[in-house]
Amino acid sequence: MRKDIHPEDYRLVAFKDMTNDYTFVCRSSTASNETIMHEGAEYPLIKLDISYKSHPFFTGIVKFVDTAGRIDKFNSRYAKTKK
């Protein structure tokens, strides 16, 4: 591996799937302004739209996930560049 290209500030971070409230902890260098209590300890919180607990590939259940009109936001944002 090349030297001096990887972040050195890894710490334990809680990732929370907002569709089903599943939370897991792993090491990350992602910045966060929010914290959460998980299993008796406080961790920085990173909110996720989807995880393996809610992804159709892993669950086998197909459902339409459109949080806050993401498709509409995408279409309106890029409709200007289509012209």
C-alpha cells in the first residue's frame, strides 16, 4: 500500500439504519455532530438510509424506499442540465 494516504483518526462509531432502527458499531473516520447511547456507551452517530437489515437483496423482501422524495429531488436537480 502507498504510505500516508489513509486517515489515522479511526474511532468507534454507531451507524443507525433509519428505516428499521438497527444500530451497529464499527471503526470509522467519518465526522459526526450527533451522538447516541448504544449498549451502555456513547458513540458518534452516522445515520444510514439502508443497511443489510433493510436491503432487499439480503431480506428477500422487495419494497419501494423513497425517503423524502429522493427521486423527485434528483429529477428536479438534473432537469436543468438536460436543456
